[in-house]
Amino acid sequence: MSTNGLPDEIPIPIKGITYQQIKVEKIPMSESYIQRDSSLIPTASRTVSLNPCRTCMPLGAMFATLGVHRGLPFVQGAQGCTTYVRYTFCRIYKEPAIIANASFHEDASVFGGQKNFVTGIRNLVVRYKPDLIGVVTTCSSEIIGDDMTSFIKMAKKKIAKEIGEEEMEKTKIVLINTPSFAGSHVVGYDRASKAFLSTLAKEKTEPNNKINIIPGMMSPADIKEIKHLLEVMGVDNIVLFDTSDVFNTPLRPPMELPYYPKGGTKVEEIEDMANSMATFALSPHEGGAGAKFMEKKFGMQAIIGPFPMGVKNTDAFLKTVSQITGKPVPDELLDERGLLIDYMADTLNYTMQKKVAIFGDPDIVVGATRFACELGMEPVAVLSGTPSKIFNMQIEEIAKEYEVSPKIFNGSDLFEFEEYLKTIKLDIIFGNSKGVDIARELEVPLVRIGLMVWDRVGYQKRPVVGYRGGEFLLTEIVNSILDYRFPDDRTQQL
Ligand code: SF4
């Protein structure tokens, strides 16, 4: 017993697990290394998550809303549900992210968030004059049972009385239900894609000869790369949630207040999406729901995946675009493809047979697994932090094609992943900044990919998708291998 009356080892009141048992020791082979109880290593046998590889559902919906021109997320919940997300976006992109919040305290948690919502939306419309507000619910508002559809009607009526119907109509409001206990940020973005399209897309009028792209939570550089591919092909497009000029903006004072970045998908473009030829959801788990909605509601072809990373997946994307639009893949893109293949051949001696572990959100992990195989690497473990019904099947398909057999972790945490990696031979990890400690412990390089990269500058400015993205990523991979395999004092041996 300690002097404050608490037992020295505080038991966690669930299934008898103690802090001592789940303590994460950072130096695995040190004298104080604690051998973990093997029965607690699988995520499924624990009621706590250790080093989770996902974050909360509203984050995905906020990301999506910020990808709309003059769009503002309004979070119906406590301030923490917003602060963490704003901090995360600023940490990743080094750009401001304006997100409003209903500021739930005890009273809202007990009596419901109607008052906070109506007042908050009124302040936003009157002071910020946004083109769109994405109303993002949270665990608390969903558990209280806030009737958000009625709240939105009430708020609109009240504001219209103050500023007039016409002014009120200038701000569209989209409701995105994101109870975080029911899924991750990946699901939040996916739900947002359906919510925006079902609220805003208007009935077909006349063809616009465009294609719709729902990229998923790609970096600004990735979205620009997709637009580059389409521009070279001469294909007009509407990118839903175009964050490319939102999370990467020029600093050009003086800036008007309220400040909105110049980028983002315009509301009129979303309204026009039913007139397009097809909808491509490049990340099946992040936007697939929106593409399926467009197919069901407007009879429009939905092309779901693959994530356009590496040669084969980029080929597949361009081939389908070509089939749908009738436009051939031009020489310029064939040259880009040729340059990537040439680069792969030039560096094969470094990448061949390297054992790689890959983790992150499901779509980028599947894309990176295929690219790793194209480079002659051997994926030995892959992890999707978000549980997925198709992840295993997608990985197994690649594994069969390239005769590799990675261990698949679906919906697991990085603690379980790390414990497995300690038992096998490994040369390199592909993943986000959450893997830094794991890579250090295992003494292998970590090549950053995915959304949560905050410990590198410039990552979001270079694509990993498309042929040119493949070149950038391959540069990172090979240089990381060189740094570890051939330190400075041995470079003359190259
Ligand atoms: S998990 Fe729930 S309570 Fe926590 S930040 Fe996310 S929405 Fe808010």
C-alpha cells in the first residue's frame, strides 16, 4: 500500500489485467524488458487497445467537409472532439483548420444539445457566411439521442427570421452521423461521401461529360497527381472533397476575413455530379458508399478501387477512365509509366527480397502491398487498423499472384503487430508516424505512407499515387534501405 492509500499496483477493473502486464517497454532486449503475457497479445483478447492504428469517426467527416469550398464542419459534441482533430490536421499539414463546435458541457449532456446547436449554427451563418456547413455528430450527441434533422430545421427557421429566407438558402447544411463507437475515421469519411451526395446531388439534367472522383483521405499532392493524370488525358472531372488547395495553401497576405482557402469542391459541382459519366471511388473504404449511392440513385456506373498506387493499379485506373471516356492514354503518361519501370529496374538490387511490414488504413495498405510485390519485396505482415470485410480477400489475392504469404492483421492494434514483428526477420516497415517507436526498436527503417504522417515535413507535398508518385515513393524506400544497410562510412562499397 502506498501513502496515498492506493495499492502500488492498480488493477484495471477488466478481466484482471494489470498495468504491469500491458506496460510497453521501449527497449525490448534491455534487462528490464517485460515479457508480455502471450494471451494478452491478440487485440481480440483484450478490452483495451494499445497503440491503435485508427482514430475517431468524426475526424473523417471533418476532413471531408473541409474539402468543400467555403465549407465548415460543425461538431455536435464536446470541445475535445474538435480540438484533437484540429490539432491533428495542423500537425500533419501545418495549415489552419477552421472547425466549429457546439461546446457540450454537463447541461447539454443531460438535456440534449438543441440550444447549443441552434445558437452555434446561427453564429456560423451570420458571422462566417459559409457556402456549406457539415454537421458532424459525436459519441455524446448520438448517445443522448439528439434529433439532428429537427434541430437543423429549427435552426434554419430561426436564422431565416433574422436574415431572410434567401440569405439562409445560401448556406447548405449536410448532416453526417458519426458515432465514433461504431467505426473509425475511415468510416467517417465514407459516411460523409454518401451524406453529401444524398443531400446535394440534384436529379440529372444534361450530361456534363465529366467523371466523378472520390479520392479518399489522400494527401494534397496525391489529389493533385490524380488531377494531373486526368488533365493529361483531357478528361474533365469533379473531385469530391478536394483538399489539395485546402491543406496546402500559399501564404499571400493580406487575407480576407473570415479566411477560407481558395480550394475545395464547389457546392454547384457536387449538385452537378449526377450528370457525370461515372463515379470513381479510388479508396474503396473511403468513398465507396458515395459511389454506390450514385449508382443506385442515378444509375451511374460506380468504379470502386483499386487504390492507384504502383504500376498495375495506376494502369487499371487509366484503362477504366479510357474505356468510359473514349479518350486514349497519351504518350506523356506512357512515358511517366516507362520512367517508373526503368527506375524499378535500376533499383531492383536494393528492393529485391526485402521483407516488409505494412500498416495503416486499409486502402493504402492494399495499394502499398501490391507495389511492394512489384518491387520484388516480400510482404511479411500487413495490418489494417480499421476492420474491413474485404481486406483479407484483397491481400490474399495479391499474395497468391506474387507467391508471398504475409500474416494479415485486420482491425488489430499496433501493439499486436509489433509483438509479431519481433518474432520474424524484417528489413523495412511502410506506415505512418505511429510506427516510429516500433521501427526504432526493431532497428529497421520506416518509410512514411498514409494520413497520419506528422514527423516529416514535405511528405504531403509529394505524391505516392500514379506513376510519378511511384517514383517518389521508390526513392524513399531505396534511400531508407541505403541509410540502414550502407551507413556513411561504408558508402564507398556501393
Ligand atoms: S471518440 Fe467520441 S468522445 Fe472521443 S473525440 Fe471522438 S467523438 Fe468525441
